[in-house]
Amino acid sequence: MPAFTLYGSRGSTNTDRVRLTLAEGGFTDYDLVLVNLQKGEQKSKENIQRHPWGKIPVVTFPDGFTLFESRAICQYLARKYSFPLLPAGSDLESMALFDQAQSVETLYFADPAGRIAFEKFAKKFMGLPADEAVVSEALRSVEMFFNVAEGLLRQKDYMAGNIFTVVDIYYIPLIQRLFACGYGDMIVSREAVGAWWDRCTKRPAIQRLLAADREVAAAASK
């Protein structure tokens, strides 16, 4: 029996955070159950029993323990299976900086970047036009974020300090969306941000997962 079941969707940035965390941990002892978002399966009675807001991802364990929200799942799995993706709990300063970095990603990056991804990426598959006013406002916020991040990353290698953590993983799926939407220059045009992104995406586990996903996407498009 697998250690747990991950309910999610390929192409879901929230699911991809969890999958990247598992890849970094070298953990494969789980089942991935795909939830069809286009058919609205996330709003099914079964999924709402797992996630009361009718979203993904969710992990369920054989003993009945269930956890939703991607960032909470990433941290829980890293602790449970001892992935080297968290600062030492005994180092209060490192933990505080880690918590700070998590808040920064959630408050200043994920919301505007998520709006861009929805308007320019998701709506395309839904056959709907992007709201360019929403995109313009969100782009300004993301540009401001990267302006600040550029200064911070000149003083450290990763978002929470000098070690790669789940906080860096949190960024990867949405930044991939920015590249897919034609906004990758926001990252590569900034020296420190571009170097950080290069360090993250050259990690072998992340390269393997991203390459596998590209192969799946290419096969699906044929």
C-alpha cells in the first residue's frame, strides 16, 4: 500500500508545488489521483469531503489523516519524511527567516502572479478572453516584487537564506506560468533573480520532473 494518496491535477500550480517537493525528497511511494478540473470534479461531493472549499491538492493517508492547501502539505511532507528542505527547528533565527520568506511569497507574489496565470494561461484553455486591465495591474505588482527580490537575492542564494527550501519550490510553478505567458524577461533581466532561478531549475530532481511534464504535455497535444 502506498504511503498516501495525492489528489491533484497536472498543470495545476498548487499540485505542482507538492509534486516538486516530493521529487526533491526523492519520494515516490504515493498514488497520484488526477482530478479533472475542466469537468469540475474538484467540486464533487467526494472531493469536498476531502477539501471543504472544493479545490486541490489534497493528501489522504491510510489512517484517515487528510490535509489540504499546497504549502501546508509541502511542509508536512518535508517534516514527516525528513526532506532536507526546511531549516533546523532548533535554529530560531533561521526558522523566523523561513516564516518571513513564506509570508513574502504568499502576500506579495502568489496573488498577482496567480491573476496573470489565470487571465493569460487558464482562460486561453477555457476559450475566454483575458481581462487586460487585471493583467496590467498584476504585472505592476509582480514587477515591484521582483525589484525588491533583486536586492534581497544579492545578499543570499535562496529566498529564505543560503539553503534551498520549500519556499523556493513555492515560486517555481507560477514563474513557469509567467514564462509561458511571455513574461520571462521579468526574471532573466534581473541579475540576482535570474541567478536564483537558474540555481533552482538546475537542481536534478526539479529538472527531471519538469522534463517529464513537458513530455506528457507534448504527447497530450498530439
